[in-house]
Amino acid sequence: MKKVLFIVLVIILSGCKGVIDKKINKESFINDLKDIQLKYSNEYTSSDINELSDKGFSMYILNTAAENITYKQALDKIKSYRIEKELKIKSINDAVSIKFIDKGNLSNDDLKFNLFKLLIENKSKKDIKGLKFSIVIKNMFDNEIAIIDEEKTELLKANSKNEIIKKQLVSDVDLGSSTIFNTDISKLKITYIINIVLFSDDSKIEIPQ
């Protein structure tokens, strides 16, 4: 009798388990995420849900270990990563800023170059000996034209500003570079992603990939 009651109790408790505590299920995945978004919006952001939705099948469902992972475990991992990344981005933005000043063109024999004049400010109290960042260029419709990766290894003193000029070769193979060369600066949107800040004491801030 006790054994029967125990089995019934287990069944009842299993039925009361929230969707978030269920193991990820390929058949009910989409509906489960909709349910989670409605019931747990105070705990997880829409970007957390979308991250699992976008990468769910490749990261969890198609993974051999997926059947042992609950939605909560997956979302907690995504949330933890997001918070870590947000804190690192804030730390970087507190330490360094990059501002676009001007764009120019340069023609040298058969070669053409895009020139970007930037102002880099070290807002921290420590010298910076290395900086890795990307210049993101979009058109006026927010369509990405090019991403230019840059590394700065010249010493940037604490609480100082430094102007640099980034040169990009214009190539027929790289359509983005030729589009930038032939587009007026007023029709371009230029932003930056700072990935790594390396200080002179070898401490660093790095955005997790």
C-alpha cells in the first residue's frame, strides 16, 4: 500500500513540475519556449530566450548530452554568459572610448585606400599597451558594409587621448572597401567594438566570445 502511495505521489509531483524544469524536448521545444517566455519573463530576458531558440537545436538538442539538460540549466548558462559579457563591456567602456573624426581617400599609383581618422581616449588610471577593436561600418539603412579589425600596440598613457589613422586597402575582391571608397561619409554609420584592453601591468579586460 505504501509503495502504491509513493508511486502515486511521484506521478503527481512529476505532473506539477514546471516547464522550465523539464529536460529539453525536440518535439515540444518551440511551444515550451513560448510557455517559458510567458511565465518567466522576470527571470530571463527576451534575448536569453532568443539565444536558446536560435542556438537550441545545434547547442543542446543535437548535442548527445542534450537529453540530460533542462531548460533552466540551459537558460541559466545563457543568462550567466550575458551578465558576464555586459559587465566586461561596461568595464571596457569605462576604460576606453573611440570616436570617429573623419574619413578620407588616398590614391597611390594603382592602389586606393580608405582612411579613417579616430580619437582613442584612455579614461583609466593605468597606461594601456595593447588595444584590439573592430570598426563596424554600415550604410544609412543599417546594412553592414564592412568590419575592419585593428590592433593598437603603441603605449596610450593614462588619462590621455591619441589620434590614429587607420588605412584600408580598396580591393575589387572586397566589395565593402570599394563601397566605402565611393560613398559620402554622411551616408555611413561607423561604430566600434572593443574586444581586448591590455594594461601596462599585464592585467586585461577581454570580452568573452
